[in-house]
Amino acid sequence: MEKLALGKAAIRGSLYALGVPDPTCTLAPGEVVVVEDGKFLDEDVLCYRSPGTHAGDIQRAIAVLPPDALRDTLQGAACVGGHSG
């Protein structure tokens, strides 16, 4: 109950992610690349930007496999994430 009072609620199927811009400019608007447990997601996702006080802080996006140029850029990058629930 204390976490809920602080605005922290675990949502099944969610994860914490770090967002970075696409340095290759190969993703289309509304596309994101998400890595979970070393695997790329390929599905619709909701992206939430803290603190969530504006309607634009929650956006629907499409998680896609990275284009070759972006995949080459990501090669060897450390991907760290954690499940929230």
C-alpha cells in the first residue's frame, strides 16, 4: 500500500527502460526498439514518461526490429532493464 501511495504500482508485463535517441535516424515516427532479456520486442507498446502529469507523457508506439544501420550501432552496447512486476 505504501508504494501505491507514492505513485509506484507494479503492472504485470511492464518493464523499466532507458530511452535514447536513434543516432541513425532510421526509425519511422512512432517506432521504438525495445530490448528485453537480450531479445528485441516486435509488438505494440505503451511508453510512459515520468512523472506522467501531461497526457503526452503516455504514448502508443510500435516496437520494431532494428534496421541494419541501427543494429550495427547497437552491437556490443550494454542493455540493462528490469521488470517492474
